[in-house]
Amino acid sequence: MQTATRKKFWNDHYRKGSSTSSGRPGTALAQFTAPLTPGTVLELGCAKGDDAIWLARRGWQVTAVDVSSVALDLAAKNARQAGVSENLRFEEHDLAVSFPQGSFDLVTASFLHAPQDWPRAKVLRQAADAVDTGGHLLIVDHGSRAPWSWAPEDTVYPTAEDTLASLELVESTWQRCCVCPISRMTTGPEGQSAIVTDTIIFLRHLN
Ligand SMILES: C[S@@+](CC[C@H](N)C(=O)[O-])C[C@H]1O[C@@H](n2cnc3c(N)ncnc32)[C@H](O)[C@@H]1O
């Protein structure tokens, strides 16, 4: 699949939705990163910027990436409105093809899922490679299907352990801060609520 196809899919998705930021970070992102000392952070799949803006407000220097130029434009607008533009840099990448340069104190990827075929495990390995010594990697994935999800009803979600194994990390160089499922209440597009499971991989890079 070509970058243009991926970009069109996500651009169409963001053109249909509301342009504003919810102003709320992901539950797991807030829970796991709040105790960290702010430094540099790379966010993969930043969408309209909710997590990136929250991190910037807390003093992180954020590099936020998405394949969708529509999402990135909305995120940049939302960041300006939030008054945190100077702490944020947005980069357009199809992560299947290119990856941001540099290393970071925190690399985060929340719900970096796509209905298209793409080399997700390779991208998550690159994410781990981009974490500085002493820094953290946070991957938050769907662990169950919300009733309104576009995923097929019989979708089998990998466990956190399965996803961690796919990263092929040298175990001795990472501290497992949390590799587990967590449950949360969430709200769907029409205001409906459901309890869903997220899988968390939160690691500290030792050396
Ligand atoms: C399901 S959304 C999750 C958005 C956000 N991180 C969140 O927690 O709600 C997945 C995001 O990843 C982006 N994405 C999907 N495939 C990508 C790719 N190949 N390269 C870069 N971004 C991609 C999409 O544009 C979308 O913003």
C-alpha cells in the first residue's frame, strides 16, 4: 500500500470529524507520564493533538507525528489556541516509510492502529530505538473492541506481552514498569458509554 492511500484514508477520517481538540489527554498517557520529569517527547500518531498539547502544557518539548496533513493542521491550530505552539513541532511522516530523526526522553504511541496493512511492529521497534538511555517508551493499544469500533466483531487483540515480544528488545536493557491490561470507561461518538481494555507497555531504557 502506498503512502498516498494511507494519507487519503486518514485525511478523509479527520475531515469528517470535529476539528477541535477534546482538551483531554488519553487516560493511560496521563496516568503513566504524569510522574515523569518533562524533557523531550516524540508522539507517534498524534491525531488532533490532544496528548501533544497536554504534554506541552506540562513542560515537555514535543515532536508530534502523523501521516494525515489534515490532522496535523488541526493539531497545530489547536496548539496555537492552547498557547503552547513554541513547545511543539509537528512532522508529517508515513511511519511505514520514514521515521523522525533524533532520540527522546519519552516516546509514546497511543492507539497507533490502522485498518490497512502496515509494518506496525517495525515502527514500534524504531520507537524503542528512539528512546534515550534513562528514558521511557509508552505504547497504549486497544485490548478489546468498543461497540462502535470499525474493527470486525471477531477481532482478536494481542496482549501486551505479545506486542512486547514483537519488539524483539534486549530484555536486560529495559526495565518493565508496566506490561499489563487496564480497564477504563469510555464514551462513543453518540455519547454511549462502555468499559474497554487497553494494553499498556511502559518501559524504561536502562542502557
Ligand atoms: C486510531 S488513531 C489514534 C490517535 C491518537 N493517538 C489517540 O490516542 O486517539 C491513529 C492515528 O495514527 C495515525 N496513523 C495511522 N497510520 C499511520 C502511519 N502509517 N504513519 C503515521 N501516522 C499514522 C492516524 O492518522 C491517526 O491519527
